[in-house]
Amino acid sequence: MLPGVIGLLQATDALKLILGIGSTMMGKLILYDALNTEFRELEIRRDPNCAVCGKNPEIKDFIDYDEFVATGAVCSVAHA
Ligand SMILES: [Zn+2]
């Protein structure tokens, strides 16, 4: 049931992005507590020194995941 709830949120966001309507979860982390039926929303700020989305990105293509995590040079929430 939980994957269905999260999948519905993601699919809805994808449609909104494609159609260019509404507001999306971009830049936010949504936490869903299924036991208490509660959502919490956290804003995620971009790390200006991030190797992927920072001001001077060094990683611009797909890389090996283990190598990617080991660098420690990327936003832990946004890219891990
Ligand atoms: Zn980043």
C-alpha cells in the first residue's frame, strides 16, 4: 500500500511537470507517516559546492553509483 501512495504522488507530479500546471515537490522532501496518516514537508536547499548541482558542476553524466557516493562531494539528500 505504501508504494502505491508514494507512486501516486510521483505520478501526479510528473503529470503536472509535463502539463506545466500546479506546483510540484521540486526542492522538497515529503515524509509520509503511514501509521498516523501524516505528511511532513521539508525544503531542501541546493549545496553551492555540490559536484552535480552546484555552481561549478564536475559530474555531468552518469557515473558508477559506489564511486558517486564515495566522493562525498554531492548533496546527500538530493542525489543519494
Ligand atoms: Zn546537488
